[in-house]
Amino acid sequence: MKSHSSPSLQFLGAAGTVTGSRYLLETDGHRVLIDCGLFQGYKQLRDRNRAAFPVPPETIGTVLLTHAHLDHSGYIPALVRDGFRGKIICTPATAELCSLLLPDSGHLQEEEARYAKERGYSKHANPAPLYTLEDARASLEHIETRDFDSEFEVRPGVRARFIHAGHLLGAAQISLKLAGMTLHFSGDLGRPQDPLMRPPQPLLEADILVCESTYGNRRHPRLDAQAELAPVIRRVAARGGVIVIPAFAVGRAQGIMLHIARLSQRGEIPTMPVFLNSPMAVDATEIYHRFHDEHHVSVDECRAMYSIATLVRSVEESKALNHRRGPMIIISASGMLTGGRVLHHLQAFGSDARNAILLSGYQAGGTRGAALAAGADHLRMFGHDIPIRAEVVQLESFSGHADADEILEWMRHARRAPRMTYLTHGEPDAADTLRGRINRELQWQARVPEHLEEISLEDPA
């Protein structure tokens, strides 16, 4: 490990792209990794997952995790398998969600490798998963939890605090104090008026700020989610169609079920079967019941949200759905159509114009979800081109990320301007547009770092 005269930060991911969140802090010869995410979307990004980690995993002392989504946590099993032996520290809800997400990711990677081998559509004679279910389970042994708003020691001279970020159960901003300065990571910021999650705590102070910019080039439409969802459900039901909703199993699936439950109770949509076809989403919904202090939903509404859908766990039950007729609603992961059971539902229902596919969140470039949102009339799945004739609807009111105006408002609470703000976790246009607004409207120094760029925290540029 090289020696540094001053603390440094290296952007190992989420620089110029919206996935692969990984930031390496080095201070006094010790390494701390903030987030350990998977790259998703474009193949050249996904290929980074297969490359050797930029530093030997055994030289990293601690991983601090903002939240459980795979673009922030999904590389942990590979890091542990390849030599990391330290602690992974996160909030209690994040730990519980990781215990669902990481094994599921390992299982899916094994399934996809096996399917590619059986169908012969991989260029490799023996395609291997990035990591296995067993790798993921083993990595969970390294996780320790800390409560929100409780300062703790990461190592001598480095103290950290988790601060509510909204966005998802357990999601945290991370404030680090070291070498007489404050280094603040926004994580993924939720929305101030989110129907499910409580708002993020405002930024108070930072010498160096690392902030997400997913929606840095746009404002979310001021739409009511139920008013947007109800007419789609009504018109597809009227034609006897099937509504397939690809949804992140943690967070988005629960929000959609909450809105469907409310619409159903008020009689604004016709009665029809609703299926939650994701064992992980089923388990995650139970976790939402246990962490009421982090969201707005009452115990009674949690029960209603949970009871509105038939919970599908087994593979046999999932396959049987593909032989049912509409009207019905299927909510299934993954949210960007990168894998999982929802692909089989698209294969079964995507070619029928009576049906509909509802995209309910951000679609990273290079994913099937992004292709559908852009108007694709076919999708490549399981080695074949599947025609898409179903109605495709991009729901605009379901985002769990703050938009550009909301990020700027979060920043305005700061007691002083950071010496530098680095904008990450956004596509180039989003990050650069937000950079310009921060320069003009706040008069702060801000820029977009390069992939693998390393900066001195004492002399940021």
C-alpha cells in the first residue's frame, strides 16, 4: 500500500455513470471503502465487475455502506471472497435487506450462468457467475450495525455517523470526521414528499461533499402517483389485459402495493388479482412492518398493502402465472429488467397489445428497461429477440431519488459552502447539468470526477 502525506479519496465507481458506487478513502496508510456496488447497464460498465478490484481487497480495513441496493452493495460477496477480512458497517435495516439482496444476487448469477451454458448463448464454453450464493452468504458474516445519528469510530482518527437519507429503509448519508475535516457522502437522497419514506435530513456541514446526481438534469413532474396509476390500470383491465410491473423488490414494490391498496379501497380501480412475484419482495415487505419509524405508513396500511397481493414464492407458482389470463397485475423484480422472474413474464405477455408494461423507476442506460422506455419493439432475452407489442408506460411519479431542485434545496441548509462538491452517481448530462446549477445558484465549487481519479482531501481540485 502506498503512503500518503494527506488523506485521499479515489473514485472507484459511480463517476460518470449511475451505478457501481465505490469510494476509497485512504488516511495514515489505512483504507476505508464507502459503498461496494455492482456496475449495471452497458456492457463496458458490467465488464468492470469482472476486472480485478483496483486495490487488493485484503488491504481494505472497513467498508461503510450507505444502503442495500445492489449498485451500492452488490460487489461485497466478491470483495470478501477475494480477500477482504474487515468489518462491513451499516444501519440495522440495511443489514436485514442485504441478507435478502446479496444471496438473491448470488443465486441469480448462478442461474444466469447455468442458463447461458445450457442454451449455448455465451461466448464462454463454461460461463461462471461473478459470485455464488455461498459467497454471498459468507460475506454476511462481516456485517455489523450502527444506529442512525450515533457517532462511532471507524479506526483511530476516523469517526463516522449515519444520517437518514430517505430513499429506502436503512438508507444513510455518511458523515466522516478525519484530519480536522468533515467528508460527507449523500448516498442516494430520497424525496421530501415521498409517499412511503420519511424525507432525508438536510445537509448541515461538509468540507468535502460527494453527492449523487441521478436526476441532476430534470425535475420530477408534480403528479400524484395514484392519479397517474389509476387510469392505466382501468384501461388495461377494460381490455382484459395483464399489467406487468417490473419493480425493485426493496422499496418500489412496496410503494406500488401501497398505492394499489389505496386505490382499491376507494373503488377507483376494478377488482382484479394482484400478484407479488418476488420472494425477496415478500420478505422485504415484512421488514417494512418492523421498521415503522423510517416510513410514513401506518400499521393498518402496512397490513392492507401486504394483503392486497397474492404472494408468489415458488418457481412453480411463478411459471403458472404465465398461463393465466387477464385482467391481473403482476409485480416482479428486477426494476430495470436486468434479470429475475419478470423476464419470463415479459416473454409470456410482452407480445400481446392488450397487455401493458409499467416502468416505475430510473432505467439506467444499457438496460432492457431503458430500451423499452426509449420505444424498443423487441428485447433480447434468453438468447432470443422477444417482440414487444404491449403498451409501455413510464410512470413519472414513483422515483425514490430527489430531483435537481430537491438536491439543491437539501444543499441550501448547509452552514457553509464545502471546499469542493464532487457529483457522482449520475449519467454525464445529469451530473454536469447539476454541476452548472450548483456553480450558478449556490456559488459553490463543484465538478464531476473521472473514473479512478484520486484527489487529496486537503487540497481538493
